Amino acid sequence: MDDSLSYLAALLDRLERHGFMIVLAQSAAEGLMRAEFAEPDLILLDVVMPGVDGFEACRRLKASKATRDIPVIFMTGLTDPKQKVAGFDAGGVDYITKPFQIEEVLARINTHLALRKANRELQDMVAALAKAREDLVRNEKLAGLGAMVAGIAHELNTPIGNSLMAATTFEVQANDIDHHLQHEGGITRKEFEFFIKNAQLTTEILSRNLNRAADIVTNFKQVAVDQTSSQRRSFLLAEVVAGNVLTLQPTIKRTPFVIQQRIPDDIMMESYPGPLGQVLTNLVNNAILHGYDGRSVGLIDISASQNGQGWVTLSVEDHGVGIKKDDLARIFDPFFTTKLGVGGSGLGLHIVHNIVVEILGGSIDVVSELGGGTRFTLTLPISAPVR
């Protein structure tokens, strides 16, 4: 955009000979329209123009979603430093002062085109990383759901098995009574009393085990809803911890390790139980995979306390091999793992850190020494920030 046609012609000739495709505009209004339509990679903008000046034109370019990211270089004969400040405030990225050398113009144009290309590549990389992160979180959730399905099947096996055994035993007894009544002329009082006692015992067994099964289903249903929706709600911390530990039972029961829960029954939180459960699952799995690697016995202690300032401290501690001092400062870094190629992705603790900080609104610290075990401590607000 420029008010001098002769100046534009000279500039056009030099730039076209260097391989640039040029779109011309002789006023700010025309330039704004052409920029919206053509979406150029860079705009050379004269400051002094009839009607709307270059500063206002630049402000309008930066106010439009279609043109706000296009770099603007001002071309002017003005040398007042205040004018340059005004141009940068309006959104310009550089100044070329007339009279100019074409080599300088080309150098500045190429520099800002390269910067814009690099910026686009960086934005694409950020978008790709954001998508990768979403995929990782989604995969973590799917893995959690897989463990949950295995957990509910495993936990329901006992009460359903007991109920089935009691029902089939009672069926045999009922058939015996029916046979006596139909083919042997009746039963004795003693046989009838024995049958009644067995019926009462069977009813008690069925009731106890079916209630147990119903409780398990209710618990897993809540954990599933939490982990898939990541909704904010009120909950008792002890119940959420117990529910998530229950989903880990298929994994734990294949190991010699024990999980101990020491959570006060009265800690009520307004937070995100799904992400919190994901954190607990990762920390427990980390203790099994790393803390007790190569060991045949171990305790994983999950404890919590509440202070009077609206915060909860939740700790997951093992008494395993510990973490080397050099590794301690890097364990939350993405892709850092001591088990690369043998089951460790290096993403578990990175995801834990991000969830604790960005979703739960808290912080996480780790204390460890070789041979002395590891303790992860979460400091979480009773009321998490609303997302």
C-alpha cells in the first residue's frame, strides 16, 4: 500500500525480479480488502496515505482473524522515533526507511518470511503435541477402563460363585424334599426342620453375596463415570481411593505386594475424582514396576491428611529400591524412563504431574533415596479450580 504510483512501480519491478508475487493496493481500504482475500505472506505498508493512515490500517489488519498473523513492515520517510513506536504499537514487525537499498528490503522481507514460516511450523508442532497429549490421556483412560473391566469380573467372581453354589445346593435339597413328598409318602418333622434351616442359611448366603455384588457394581459404575467424564463433583476421598484401588486388584493379586489405605473417612472434596484416580493408578503401578522391581515382598502405603487451610495432603509411599539422585530431578520429564524398551514409556509420571497441576490445581513432590524407598506427596485443594 502506498500513495505514490511511481514509487510502487519501481518497488514492484525490483521485487518481481527477485521472484515475489505482488498484490497492489493504492489506499488503505483497498489494501484491507485485498489482504482479506489474498492472504499474503507479508505486507509492506506505507505510513502516509490518503484517508486512513498506515498505523490505523495496521490496527485493522491485526483486528481481523484472517489477517492478524500476517507480518506488517512499515515503509516511510518519517524518522521520528515516536512514529516508529506508534508503528510497533499498531502491530508492525519492522521499519524500512526511505530512501532504501533493495538489498536491505529483500533481507528484511526474507527474514520476516522465514520467521513466519518458523512460527507456523512451531504452531503446527504445538498442535501436534496437544493432539498427542490428548491421545496419551485417552489411551490412559482406555487402559484404566480395561483394568476396570478385568477388576469387576475378578471381584464379582467370588460373590456370584458363592451365590451359585448356595443356589444349586438348595436346588438339590428342594428336589430331595419333593421326591420324598411325591414318592415316599411325606417327610418327618426332623427332615422338615433341617430343610427350613438350610433354606434360611441359603437365603442369608444369597442375600449377603448378592448385596456384595451390587456394591461392587455400584462402586465400579461410579469409578467408570469419573474416569470417562472427568467431571467435577463432591466426593469422600476415602471412597474414591478405595474404588480405584479395587480396580487395581487384578494387577495387585498377580504380585506379592500389599496396598495399605489410611484415608480419614471425613475428608470431603469438590474436585475431579476421575483424574485423581488416574494419578493414583499411575503412582501405584510405578511403585510396582520400579519401586519393587526384583523384590518378592512389599507394601504400598496410601495415606492422607487435611489441614485447616483448605488443603489435603495425599501420599503414595513404597519401601523399595528408591531413585538415584541424578534421576530424581528428571522423573516428571516426558519420555524419561529407566526402563526404556522393557515396558517403560516415560510418560506415566509426566501425565501425573500435568493432571495434578493443571486439572486438580495442586502440586506434587517426591522424596527418595537408593534403597530407602520413594514417597510421592500430592498437595491438593479441597475445592479444585473450575475448568
